[in-house]
Amino acid sequence: MNFATPLADGASTYFSLEGALTAVDFGATGYIEVCKTAGAGITSGAPFNFSIPSAVDPASRSVNVGAGLCSAPILVRGAVGAGGTIATTVTEASAPWYEISNISVTTNSNGATTTAPVTTTSFPVTPSATAAGETRVTFTNVLVTGFVEVCKSAAPNSGLTSGQFTFHLQGGLNTINRTFALDTTATVALGQCSAPMVVPAGPLSVTETGTGVFITDVTEVQAGATTHPTVTNNGVSLTIARSATAGVETQVTFFDALSNLKICKVAGTNALGTYTGNASFTVTGAAGATGAITVAPGTCVQVPGSIIPGSTIGITEAAQVGSQVSAIMLNGTDLGSSANLAAGSATFSAASGANVVTFTDVLAPAVLMKVCKAGAPAGSTWAFTIGATAGTITIPSDGSTACTQPALYPYNSSVTITEAPTAGFAVTNVAVAGNGRFATGSPNLAGGTATVILGTYGRGTDFVAVVTFTNGVAVTPPPVVTPVAPVKVTGGTTSNPTGGTSATTSTSGATSNGSTSSLTGTPAVVNTAAKVSLVTAKLVVIKQGALHGRWLGVQLKGSTATAKVKILLVGKNGHTIGTVIRTIKTGTFVRVMKVGAKVMSVRVSPFNL
């Protein structure tokens, strides 16, 4: 056979095929529709998957059909058989929890409906140009079931004595929509079992959902054989055998116990050496921890009794002079913000099962501490006792804060600082900054004392502890005047308490030459208050000699030889930076005190006593 092919320039090219031609039969086409009916135990609408490999459209070769629904008509192709139909394969995906209970076939070409064996996978399709001549295949599924019994037992030495426990059961997983044919809960008392429960055959998950306990073991008994399934997320996966009676069941038993607590001690090493010595711990939230627990380096101590998972547990290591806590871990994980390394303590929520808390200690460098004085008059001197050492602080001429020289103290040592009382002044504040912290109950402002614990983990670059005492003017309470008891005059001669002539009274009822028969309550001694007034107060500058500088001069007028004045030192923006009480002569101009550069003005007021 010759073929001619025209070319672009009008010419043609020729080629030929030799040999016999064979016709190729691509087969006939027809339509099939797959339907699903929900039998016993099957949820309406639950999807099931079907495979139709001869579908013309590749997208239709695998279809999902919900229970109670049908697929769209599917075009299939195949060779026409001896009966004039196309043999079409339809296979339903299988699972242990359901099975086919019936298959019906309806052919629209003749309207006949027949029942096929449940194992049938090939169905006749009449060739047809339209879906009107389709074959409809309906599959009916039913749930396949078995029996399970859930039991609850206390593990040996668990501390459990009673309680109700809840379990979540899920079985018959539909892999298409990820739903379960069974999704329910069961409650079982300690030492008891549930009644046999009907569940889907095949995989079944049983999960304990309660809090307050942890699972130590799970046993599965089936057909007389005992196994220990792996516990994952407080649950196990079982395989339920198909059974029509509870005589063939799977029994699963959960063994539980309360959580436990263990404290471990690790001796850390740094440039200073290796930590040595035992550590003492106090525990809160654990009923068995009734006193201090001592743990040696490299060992662990089990806290007596058990703890409740989810409860709050607190552990504090007693401070040890010369060492510090460098890390606190729970079950191998750093507790982070739940730990306070400076205080050597940790607070956490108890985990289910073992709670192993590990404290690591290292040697700590000595801490420098200095004591400072603020808010005091220029030139004033203040006495302190620091630990067992006496010292003084003198305020410079500008009235600024002054401090002692820093001294070294062992890490974690406690140092008590006491300021000696000074007339007219009181301690108004004590602050600690840097590498130190107050002991419990400190400071005591009324007593002018503070106890500082030196060393705060993490303040390695902030090495010095600074303790600052601030003073203010002492407030003197008003004097208490005790009234004199009244004196009743019954006769005789009484001196006039106001200095007048004496009065004589009669005891026989005669009229006296005075009109008073008793005295009202008056003080035995009456003092006239001293009067003091300010004449002048001014800042003067002396430019030469030893007195060079700026001075405050004051002149008072009063009925006494001396009087007290209160001097407020005012700095920038009108803020008071100091208060001074001085006793000076009256009747003359007195140079009272030297004034620093930070003082912008002064306010002077006399005390009228």
C-alpha cells in the first residue's frame, strides 16, 4: 500500500507499507454504578472505598461511597463476552471491623435484580452508549464484633487503696474520614472489672484518662495467653478477636500506682575545686516528707510515700557557706524559670510516675560587701557594727553618700549590720543591691539593723554587695502630762496655790473669810514656755584660711541661752537633700555649718519648746 504526503513546495513524497493489516478491537463501553447500604452496626453516611480498574476515567478507578448513597454512573471499557456483556471488576476495601453481608445487581437493560454471592467481584455490564443502560451493584455491610473486659488493679506497694478510674475506648477506625465505629468511655473501680463490652473486631485502643496515678503495667489475656502490650500516652492497642459470645473475650488490666519523688545530689567542679559535703533539703507537697532530708554527693534519696501527679511540689536546699546551687533538673530536664538558683529552690507540677530532682552544687567565690550611708548631713560621722567589726562612716562636705571599704565574706554567709543610734535621727530605709539579699524578717528599721545573706547565683559580674542605710529626722512624741489629783480642803489653813494670801476655813460651820472650800486638779508645777524666734539666716562665703568655703549663719532671739534649730538643705528642683538639727546660742550671729555645692538654699526654723 502506497501513501503520498504533500510537501511545502508542492511536491510529494511517497512511502509504502507491506504485509497484511490486522484490525485492533479496543472493546465496548458501558456504565456501572456502585451503591452502599448500611447494615447492622454501620453508621449511615460512613464512607467505604471501591476499586473499579476498568473505568475509562482514571479518577473513577477508586471511589468512596457513603452508606445509604451511590456513586455517579462510571463509564467502563472491556471486551464483550459470550453473553454479550462486559465483565467488570468491582472490589470493596476490607477491614476487620466490617464485612459484606449482601450484594444485589440490577441491570437497567432488562430491569432484572439478582443477588450475588458476597465474594463476587466481577459483574456483567451491558454495552451502552448512555447511563440509562447501566448496571447497578449494591453492597450491604454489617459490623463485625468481639468482646473486651477492662479491669483495674493497684500495683504492689502503690499506695492506691480505692477510687474510680475512667477509660476511653476507640475501635473500628474508618481510614477515609478518620472516625471510629466505637468511641466511648467506661468507668471501673479499683480491684474490679467492667462487664464484657461489645466492640468492633480488630484494633481497639484503651486509654486511661484519669489524673493522679501513673500506669506501671498492663496485661492482655486472650485465648488463655497473657501478654504485656506497650503503654503509649497512658493507653494500649489491642486486637479484638471476632466473637459472637462473651465466652471468647479479651481482658485488659491496668496496674496503677501513685507517683514518687527522689532527690539526687551532684558535686560540681569549677576553677575553685570540687564541691564536698552533704546537703539538707526540705520538701513541701509530699506527705511522706516530714522533716529535713540529707543527701550526700553522688547519691539519691527516695522521699517516703507517694505524691499525686499534677500536685505542686517544692524543694529547697539549705544554704551552705562557700557553695552555691548551679543547676536544678527534673527527670533530666532543666527546670528553667521554675527554679530559683539564688535561693536553692524549685517548684514544679509533679509528673506521672517517677519525679527525679537533681541539685548540682559548686564552690562559690567570696563576696565583697560595703556599707553605705545616705541622707546624712555633711561632715557628720555615723557608727556601725558590721558582723563583729566596728566601723564609722563620715559624710563628705558635699553631703553625698559615703561607704566603707569593701570587705570579703564567704558566699552564703549571713552578716548583721547595726547602725548606732544618733539623737534626732532615725533609720528610714535599708536597701541591698548587687550580690546579696536580705534574710527573712530583715531589715528592722526601728532597731536600725539588717541581716544580709551574701551571694546571689548569676551575679558573677555584679560581684559587690552594697547595703545602704538612709536616715531621716526622728519624730519625737509629745510629752505626757499627768494631772495632779484634786485636794479637798476640810479645814485649817491652806496656802494659796496662786501665791495670794492664805485662806482660813471653819470646821464648825461658821462663815469663812474666803469663798473656796476645795481645789480643782492643777499641775503641781507650771512652767512658762521658752520663746525663740529667728532674727536672720543667711549663707556667707569665707574666701581665705582654714574656714574657706560657704557657711550657714543664724541669729536667734529667745528667753534662753541656747535653742535648737531645724535646718532643711534644699538642692536642685526644690528637693530636700538633708535635714540637720543643731543647738546654737541666742542673741548673737552664729556660724552653724559648712554647706556643700549641691545645696541651693536652706530653710531654718527654731524649735519652741
